[in-house]
Amino acid sequence: MTSTLIGRQYDPLDISELEFWSRTAEERDKVFEVLRHERPLSWHRPMKGGLLTPDIDGIWVATSHELITHISRKPEIFSSARGVTMEDLPEDVLEAASSFLGMDDPKHNRLRKVISSAFTPKRVALIRDQIHSQATTIVDDLIAAGEGDFVTLVSKRLPMWTIYEMLGLEEDLRERAAFYAEEMVAWNDEDVAAGRQPMELLNDALVQLLIIGIEFAARRRADPCGDLMSALVEAEVDGERLTDDEIGAFFVLLSVAGNDTTRNTTTLITKAFQDFPDQRELLMSDFDGQIATAVEEFVRFASPVVTFRRTVTEDVELAGQQLHEGDWVVLVYPSGNRDDAVFDRPHEFDITRNPNPHVGFGGRGPHFCMGNFVAKIQLTEIFGQLLHRVPDLRVGEPEYLTGCLIRSVKSMPCTVN
């Protein structure tokens, strides 16, 4: 081990190198399993990625379900407002890219309330009908294509179609917005960067998404159309409305977060049904009766969100370690979702798993994913179509994006006989 400047010792299982995050999830979890069992809160070198190197001595890494849940429920001690990534971001980039994901109360609660007020029961019912129609069309097109890249043909289409139709974004802007949303989480991937520096890639994509979102909001203020963006610019709680900057940041968050969970869960669970055919047969024996429970297992098993970071606001003891104000704590969600202290046979795909207290939507605290109900509707509808209409779908091995934020699949070949 190597001593740090303040006397702590770095863990011998190093997760700070980008090479570690280019390994498969299964390879990474062998490391996390040791940490969970032997030292669920461990001290590591700062992340050596392509963005700004943090000006800190190291990072704490929480790998157990118990710690991840505890930290998620204590925002007053473990703050989101100082950044949510393992890598450092300038304050203006953080605010523009994270929306309320990177806030603490009272600002977090205020913004979340205003946005929540736009999701009326009538709007939720409309979203459900839209998603059913979209999933049907996507599988129509998959059958017609016969073969290709599953991510392009299916996974990436549904979440972006849902998000931008729900918002009311004009069709000629959707492909462009989706392109920049994909680049927002790909700064460490050499193929996507194509010679650009990571910070350059992230900043360019962020600026373009902000421009699209703010200009879109201005059009809806001038001419409301009954869509979600119209509701957002008119939403008011306790006399307060969202500013242009807040709407732009929320548009970025919705574009990125609204894409990643459903897109990658769809891809990874399609592969899981091929690897665990008994689970497919079991679900098909009573799809309507089992799909709600199955969807929770989809999210646990896929664990599309890999890490979020919190910053300690005061000196505190945690898991036998003394943490100091300003320390970083990284929550490793896939590790929490494979914790055998909570989940029986955690490496198995089991659609009947119940209860299923996974941390796949960001833990159980105030930052619990606001759009989880949309993701669940999407997963229900797309697998209702795939499993009933494409029983002979075959997929190959996924190609993954390099990064420590999202377990993202770039491509996965598929054929329909």
C-alpha cells in the first residue's frame, strides 16, 4: 500500500485507473465483492480519467447495500451539491449538467416540487399511451429490418422518442438532441471522443443541449402547446417559476438520465433473457401477473447507473472509518445490487425476486429517481412487444462504452429469423 499525505493508506484493490472501468461488469464485481465482504468503505486514489484531476488526496468507496442506502438517506451529511461524478467538474458545468441531481435542500426540494407539479395524472396517462404506441412501432421496424444493431434499432429509440415527444420537442431537433445527450456520458471513450479532449467533448455537448433546451422553452412561453415543456414554463409553486437556466439544465438532465436507464436496461435484459431462457419462459407463462415484479429485477440485474458521488459536510464516523469535511464518497450501485447480505443468489437473474430493495434508481433517499415510473412503463411495454412478437430474436455480445458513470452499451448485433 501507499501512504497518502494525511496518513491514510490506499486500498490494494485499485479502482482509480480508467483501465479498471474498461473491464466487464463481471470482472469489476469480483473486486467489489472482496471490498463488500472485507472493507465495505475503502480508501482509493483519486480517479485518473480524462476530465480535471480532483485536488484531493483520495476517495472513499462504499460498496455494500447498507452503506449506499445509509448515505443516500443522509443528504445533510453527504451532499450532492458539490458534484456527483468520480471526476472533477467546474462549478458552472456541474450546475448546467446536473439540475436538481446536483443540489441539496432547500433548493433541491423547491425545484423538484415545481417540476413534479407538471406531471398531472392526465399527463401520466397520456405518456403511457404514447409509450405503448412507440414500442409497437419500434418492434414493427425491428421485424422488418430482420437484423442489425439492437441498440440502434430498439434500445436507443424508445427512451429518446418518449422523452422528446412528452416534452413536445420538434421532430427535426430530436436526432440532434439525442446525439449530444449520448456524448454527455462518453467523455472517456476514445471511439466517441475521436481525438477530442474529454473536457472539450463534454462542454461542447452540454452547450449544444442547453441551447436547444432554452430556445425550446422560449418558443413554448410564446406559444404554449399543451405538452410537458409548456407545463414546465408555466408551472408555479409558492409563487415561483423555473428560470431559463433551470429549464435548460432540466432539459439536459432529462435528455441524459431519461435515456441511459431504459436504453441500457433494455439491451442488457434482452441479453439476459437469452442467457437465462427459463426466466423468459416463466415470465411468458403469466406476463401481466409478473411483469411489475420482473421490472424491478431488470433494473437490479442490469444496474445501468454505476456510480454517484457525495461530499462529506462535517466530520463523521462511518463503517469504523473517520471521514472529514470535504471528503468524497463514491456509491457503487452495481455492488450494492450484488450484495449477498441482502439478495439471495445475487448473480442470478430471477424475475420473481420479491422483495427487491435494489438501489438501481439512485438509492432510497431524496434523490430517488423522479422518472422511475416512466422507465418502468417503457420496460413493461418494450418487453411486452419483444417477448410476445419476436420469440426468435437472437443477440450477440454487447460492446461497452468506457466510463465509470453509466454501464452503457454502444452496440449489440441482433437477428430475427
